[in-house]
Amino acid sequence: QVQLVESGGGLVQAGGSLRLSCAASRSIFSFNRMGWYRQAPGKQRELVADITSGVTTKYVDAVKGRFTISRDNAKNTVYLQMNSLKPEDTGVYYCQGTRWSTENYWGQGTQVTVSS
């Protein structure tokens, strides 16, 4: 079992920045894919960004050019740098990891609130 713990959420004004961190309890070297999802009130959870073990990244169109996902295998941590935040970025952000292409793990989520 692997635990994923998110941190870095909070309240920020529109145009501001936050950096989310997802710390794993074990090595993420074997995680072939890690991602950040978000869930806004009354909406389904959606993929925001993901990164493969080969550091290929993918972003939902709404965050392209503003968010950057990265991973530090030495620190067992995945990051989501969020710039130029908008009120529509508000939601609970979840870290997700896929190990050995078969095991899926989720964090408990961290709240991000962007005020206008």
C-alpha cells in the first residue's frame, strides 16, 4: 500500500499562484503515471494534468500555459504549479498515482479556492 498526501491548497485571489505537493509514502519510481484531478462543487472529478515516468506531460485545455506538473522521484513527490489562477479553478484537488500499470492510489484532496 502507498499513501498519497496532498498539501499546498488554500485561498488565493484571482491572478495569484499556488503550488500543490503530493508526497508518497513509498518510492514513486515504479509509478508509471501520476496525475492531478479536481472536483468543483456539483461537478464531476476531472483530470487536470498528468505526467508519466518518462516525464511526458498532458494538460486539460483550460489550464494549458498556466499550470505545470512535475515529479521528483528522489523526494517521492509530485507537484502542480498553478499560476494566473481563475475563480473557475476552485475545487478540491486530488493526487492520483498508477503503479505498475495496475494499482491506483488516491490522496485525500486539498481545497483550492480562488476569489474574484
